[in-house]
Amino acid sequence: MITKITFENKVLSKNDRIAADVRRHLTARGIVAVNLIGSPGSGKTSLVESTAAWCHGRVAVAALTGDQATRHDADRIERSGIPAIQITTGNECHLNAQRILDCVALDELWDIELLLIENVGNLICPAAYDLGEAAKVAILSVPEGDDKPLKYPGLFQRADLMVVSKIDLLGSSDFDADRAEANAREVAPHIEVVRLSCRTGEGLEGWTRWLARQLALTAPLTAQPA
Amino acid sequence: MHELSVAAALFEWAEEQSPIHAPLVIRSIELELDPMSCLNPEALRFGFTALTAETPLAGVALEFVSVPPTYECRMCGARRAFRDSPSSCSGCGAPLPRLARESSLKIRSMEVE
């Protein structure tokens, strides 16, 4: 005889539980974590480098960077003067909350205020994993095309901010920044947008204003580390 | 691409469930999937079949039911399912709720025999 048993459960609930732990740790220590998600080559590492320069003397920052192989990105970021931890994911196409939890107690992350998490380059899978971050940022570069928010709505719907990167390349393709913004708002009406070029520095103030707002929003809950 | 990770989490869950219901065995698992879950049901089924091969869970069928995505209000935290992006929170009226961060794949039921 076949019996049906009903549940109110989640397949990824383990990741959700760990993400909640990460969020508690970070919030208690007054650390704002920002999860940067975009295609390979969209400019995530460049954005971390530019952010490191802005943070110098202002905000204590560190970066976690995820890739399938190599520590090229961590080496690049360290050259910009901030601690960087490379997470090598092997065959995994995304970071998960356990990877972040494994890092939160490391010395490099102890006295920081801002944690930049550079996810594995991918517009689909990283969107499905809560890492315990304060905000998700979707990065869309000019060479990728302005229709990506319509094609990959799962990421843009979960993101708090869309960064249109490499705007120094506007004019070299059919990419229309207004259309990209409209497409993002069509699938995610809540989303904020900044346009910038790490190469020329144009528009970076929009990004740093947004970051400053996130930092102001998060205050330590307790004096003791969790 | 990440369906194998999800299949592994599902396999782990099913392995925990098996002894609870023994001597009955699991025949099928019904999953709720929303269109924003970033998951391909066929890839998930393929991964689950591969992982369960030659285990006591071999042959367990996965069935999918489509449900609307869950949105959460960034002001009051209320969560509600909507077919389309809502323009405001039905609880506090704040504008523009965002898609919930957590996993959107749920186990609805399973059949044991």
C-alpha cells in the first residue's frame, strides 16, 4: 500500500541555515557583506580593486574571491592593498554559505567593516545560494548586451543593486544603458542601478555612495564577537 | 549547472528519511519548483538518478509541481507568493518587494510503500 507523507521543508535548507549563521556572525561584528555576482569577465575583480582604493583610510575591507581554479584574483586584489582569500571551488559553479562560514573566523576578516564576496563567474547558479550577505549585487558589463536582465531574471530579482560596468565601452556596440536599466526594472522593479567604469573611474562615486549607505545601515548588535 | 549540488542535498535528506519509515521504502518525492528557482527539473532528475544508482534509493521518482515565487518585503520582512513581481508589500505597503533570498525548491510530499 502506498502512503503519502506531506512536508513543509526545503531541499537547500541546510545552506539557508548556514547562511543565517553567517549573517548572525557578520551582523554581530558590524561587518557588511556584499555578494558580487556576474559573468566571467564582467569586471568583478576590477570593481573590488577600485573599491579597495576608495576604502583606503576610510573603511577596513577584505575580499573573498571564488573561482573554479587558480588564485589569480586573490593575488590581483592583494596587490591593491587589502586582504584577499581565494576560495577554489573545483567543479562547483557557485559559492555556498559553508564556504563563507569557513572563512568568517579567519584573522584576515576579524577587524573589518566591509566584506566583498566575489562569486564564481556565472549569472545563474550563484543567485540561488544565500551566503548570509547583506546585499547581492548583479554586475552586467557593456559587452554582454543589455538584454541579460530579461534572459537571467533570477539573479536580477534577488539583487539589491545592478552595476552596469565598463561604460567606457559604450558606443562600441549596440548596448543601450537606458534599455539595460529598463530591462532590469521590468523583471525587478525594486532594483537600484549604477553605471561605472573601473578603467576610467567614471561613475564610481555612485557605487561608493551606495556602499556607504549599506555601511551606515549596519551597526554592531553587540560589543562581543559572536 | 548546480543541479547536482541540489540533487546531493535531496539525496542526503532522503537518506535521513529512509530509516524513519522503514520497513516501508520511498517510491517518489514531490517537489515544488518556482520559475525563479534557477533550476532545470530534468538536470535535477538526472543528477538524482546518477547519485542514487546502486543505493537503496535507486528508482525513487522525482515529481515537480510549479508554484509562484516568494517575495520578501525589505521593510517589514513579510513574505508572500506572487505570480508576478508585486509593486508593493501587501502587509506594510512599502514599495517594491524583492525575490526571497533563500532556496525556492521545497519538498511537498513523498510516497512510501
